[in-house]
Amino acid sequence: MIQDGPLLVEGPVDLVTEDGTTVHSDRFVVAVCTCRRSKRFPLCDTSHRKRVRESA
């Protein structure tokens, strides 16, 4: 895992979100978002690159 980057998982995978929704990906490698700012969460779409993280 790259610091502040996605978690790469060998696919295909089924991911279950907090609300119980199942997201399926047939890709050989799946990028799972760890920053929770992806527009396609739980999958990483690199949209975090366009946003500036505000300090806590």
C-alpha cells in the first residue's frame, strides 16, 4: 500500500460497503479507496488528486 494511496487487491472481488451494498469488480487488480474521497467509493477513481485535503 502506498501512503495516502489506494489498497491494491487481486481481483475479481466483491466489496461490501457499510450500508450493505455489494460492489463487484472483474478487474485483475482492484484499487480500493483508503481516503474515502472517491466519487466511486469504495473503488478508487483518483478523484482525490483534484481535491486539497484540509487539515483536521
